[in-house]
Amino acid sequence: MHILVVFPSGLEAKNFEVDSKHSVEVLVSGVGGFATMYSLSKYCALQKPDYIIHAGICGTFDETLAIGDVVDVMIDHFADFGVLENGQWKTGFDLKLVSGHKKPFSDGQLVAPNNDFADVPKVVAVTSQTITTTTEQKKRLLNTFHPSIETMEGAFVHYVCLQEDIPFVHLRAVSNVVGERDKSKWNIKLAIENLHNEIINVILSID
């Protein structure tokens, strides 16, 4: 089986190794949705993998998640696709710009296939090209999407994989609390270590 592991950055991919019976390749897609969409789409057009593991660090909204925890994203959203009108957020689906009921969307969500490979908490995520820093932003995202974590790439990977009918799993490790800009309270090293361990567990669990 050809497994592609997609990391947003070289930092997240650094020192990742796995001894597996499968053919495992790493793609550093680039940070942000635009880079990820381009890199992954180009890769899949040239050589379609049998399985994709998207993996990176994230911020958490959820107080029950600790720094370093790894999660399995089952539902992701394009959180900045829409308009803020009269203080109310309306998604692109609310505006009827795109149907939320046609592939790859399900009720406006990008839903990952069920998998038994990742034995970690299953969560809902938001993907935004604007890093959340204010209480107002956090409140809007929580009220609209009810997420546990935030990333800058996840929904784009869901989109490509669902469109291309490629099985995938989306793993993230918590490096910080959403809105916390004091980097001394982050732990990227721990998050990446735990992330790599879970990726390896998933790969070794795949028949």
C-alpha cells in the first residue's frame, strides 16, 4: 500500500521515520490552505496514493484537551468562507454560494471516513487562514461550528481526499490554546513528538 503522510511544515515533518511493510512517503505541503491545496492536488494527479495521513500541530478551544494531546479530526469546516453581516456570521452555504449537500460536503461539513486506526479522541475542527486571537473571534467560531481545534490546512486536505475518493485520517497534536500568543505557554516539541508516535501507530495498524 502506498501511504502519503502530509505535513504542513518542515518543522512538523522533521525526523519523522517509520519502519513499515507499506510504501510510506512524506509530503511537506506548505503552511496554509492555498499551498496545501496546490501541493496535494498536484501530487494526487501524478501518483494517487492508497491512503493519506494528514498530520500537524493545532490550537485547542477545548479545555479538556491538554497540550500534547493528539486528536483524530472527523469533521472539518472552512471557517472563513462567508461574510460577517450586521454582526452575524453567515457561511457560504447560508448565502447559497455553494451547496452544502453535494460532494464533498455533507450538511456543509467535510466529514472524514470512519476509521479504527487512530485510538485518540475524535473531534470537530475549523480551518481558517486567519489565526484566532480575540475573544470575539473565538466566540463566533464556537457558536457557529462547535470546534475543539483550529488549523490552517485541515479542511483543504479533507476536500481533496473526499473529491478524489482517497481514504484518509486527519491527526493533530495540541501545541497551544487558541488565542494564546505567549509562546512560552506553547509546547511544539511535545506536540510533534506525540504526533509522530500516533502516525506510526496508525501506519502499523493499517493492513
